[in-house]
Amino acid sequence: MNLSMKGIVKSFGANDVLRQVDFSLRAGEVCALLGENGAGKSTLMNILGGVLEPDRGQIMLDGREVTFHSPAQSLNAGIAFIHQELNLINDLPVYENMFIGREIKKFGGLIDHKEELKQTTELFARMDIQIDPAAQVASLDASYKQIVEISRALMMKASVIIMDEPTTSLTDPEIERVFDMLRTLKKQQVGVIFISHKLREVMEICDRYVVLRDGVVVSNGDVKDTTIARIAHDMVGHDVRTEALAQSGGTGREILRLEKLTQEPHYRNISLTVHAGEVLGVTGLLGDGRSELFRTVFGDGGKYQGQIFLEGQPVHMKSVRQALNLGIGYLPRNRKENAIIKDMNILDNGSIVILERITKWGLISRKMQLENFGKQRKALQIKMESPFDGIGSLSGGNQQKVVLAKWLSTDPKLLILDNPTQGVDVGAKEEIYDIILSLARQGVAVVVLSNEAQEIIRVCGRALVMYHGDIRDEVSGSTMNESNIMRLATGG
């Protein structure tokens, strides 16, 4: 199916989100739709997916003009939208999620669970997906939930598939499996719109690219004719730094020391130190145990063996409240599920961990709350209209800054950042890197957990590489390069 969107215009009040946008997709190609958060990518795709209607413009499928008033109409026309917000029901098994809204019915109207399970099993086997179709979705981590979403789109036999940040939570082997699926789709003449902030992936898997900035197409062309630096420049409007930013090592006092920390099956015999003013990286592949390790440090990991020292004093971590009182902050890896509270406004999200401090006689002091958040808003340059707007009104990068503001308001001695730039654009990444390094200069001990080697290299003075719950080695200076990190992360 060949797709063409011409002269698309969309405004929300006085905010012109899309201004005369043209976009096209040929059958059997993967086209990257790129831009910073807030550039208009999601709005354009929501129009194609039937979630929104354009103010002006037209959508053509194989030369025939179509109009979508609902997602169901878009889906019936052969367009499947895998949203960044996963649309799965945790309390149902995988195979039932595969058929939500289009259940297979037996005679009499009952759902044919046996046939749904059979078809899901066959698809997973064909795509070499190692997921039990009968497993509860709640038991899956974010990476496998994403794979279920992609598989559901494949099950719908769509001619156009929109993938919004499909690899954000995936390991390298899982990403490669997704890319194999995309190559198979290309051979079957399925067109794919690939929305991603990971420009290396764009260069690997995409045929064409379109860059939006402030609701206007600023560049487009064949991927083979451009570079990562050129695309990044077009996205933000200026050159993006690529040099390593961190200074090696911290020279301050010891903040954290772990001695033979063990919690089977997640990690074992972990010994490390982090000093004031240092940015320590911990990397590997998803499932290496680093998140579980530092959740333990944050008092959220359950029972463990070994010893934790904070500023030279032994502590036994039992709760998050204890960690908070000891000066530890923790930004979790999945912002949408574990870091923000969707039903709260920006102000409450940014100050929820200090409510006791700003409460008098059982009532929250709004004045103190606004003053505290205002300082963080200014320091982190959070772009927003009103602090009383919903947290969902912000771009991914600004949501991440609000989560950072929440923890910085506690004046932490140790700040643990798990996947700190997940789902944010290249411009917001640079801003977050600057924040991390500024905190280190102020004497905060920072631990960055990330499976992106380039991120570790850019922002950390040294890094520990984990593999299956063990620390394989420490890298710094000339040994801190992508090939060495990947070798260690895969057991070398």
C-alpha cells in the first residue's frame, strides 16, 4: 500500500502543531519520522491512526482519498499503530491481548480461546519469539511487552505499521530480532513508519527519513545519503556535541561502598565504591542484574547478603523511606510505569517526595511547594505552561526533568539514574547530560545505569560492565569504548 499525506494542518487553540506537512510512504519501505519531542510527530501519526482529525489536508491510500474518524476506521484500512504507551491489559494472558477488539468467536458467540492460543503460538514460533502465549502480560518486563505489541500488529496483517519508539526498552539481541521482523515485512511489501530517537538504528534499518521541527518538514531524503550528525542537526537546529563530557574519577569522599553484595539469582559478590563528584556508569545487557542491584541500595530490593556502607558507615537497607532519609535518590528505568503518577499534575509529581517537609498541621503549604518546584524548574529549564497542568501534557524529555526535579529537591548525596534518557530526543539528552555533570560538580555522587554504550562513554568517568549478575571488569580511558564494553557485556 502506498501512502501520501498532503498539506496536513493541525492546531490546538493558538498552538499550531502541524503546518502544511507532506509525508509519504511506499509499500515495502521503512521510513523514519524524526524530530524532537513536541515537533509534531505524534500528532501527525495520530491523524493517520484515526485518533485525531486534521484541520486541513488529505490522506491518500493507493491514490484514493480516505478520511478516518476513529482508530477502528484506520485499522480497517490496513494501518496499525503501535503507540509509545503500550496498549496491553496486564491482567490477561498474552494470547488474549493479541486479539483484543477482534476476538475469535465460536458458534454461539463464545470466545474461542483454543484457536486464539493456537494462532498466537504459530506466530511466535514463526518469528522465533521466546514468550509463553499463555503467560500473564503482568509477568513480562517492558521489552517483552513491546514485542507482544509488535506481534499483535503483525497478526492484523496491516499494510502500514506505525512504530512509535519500538526499541526503547529492548536489548541488542531483541532489537535485532525486531529488525529481522521489519526486513520480513519489507519483503511482504508492508510499509513501516519508524519513530525513534536512536539515530544509529535509523541508519541501520530505515530506507528514508523525514525530519519535523516545530510542525514543519525541515529535511527528508534517503538514509544512505545522510549522516547521524546531519540528521541530529536538522532535529534541533544546531550541531549536537558528540565528545566525551565527563572527567575521569571522583576526588571527593567515599559516598557508597558495597562489599560482596549478593541476591540470587540477580547478582552476586558485588563490590564497588562511588565517590562524591563522580559519575559512575554501570552497563551491560538487559537482565544483567544492575537494576536489581541498585534497587537494593535504594531499599527496594528485598533481602540480600553482604554489606552496604554510606559515607563509611554500615547500613542495612530495609525501605525506600530509609534510603530517602539517608540522602539517596533513585530514578527508575521505566518512567511511565514507575516514575510519574499520571493522574497528578506537574507540581505534585515534582514534589511528592518532600511533602512531609512542606506540610504544616497536616496541610501542604502551596507556597512552599511552588517555591521549591520553581527553583528546580528554573535550574532544569523545564518547558511547561502551568505547574497545575497534567504531567501527560509534557514531552518525554520534560517529564524526565520533572522526575529529576523530584529527587533533586531532596538534596541527595547519592543519585542513582536508571536509563535516564529513555524515550527522550537528542536535544533533551544533551540537557540531561549537562544536569548530571552539574550535579557531580556540586559534589553529588551519581550512578548511571544504561545499556547504551555511547551514553556511558559520553557522561561517565569510569564504568563497570556486568554480565549475568557479575561484574566482568571496570573500564575507563582508552578501555572505555563500544567494542570493549560489548565484548564484556556478552561474557567476554
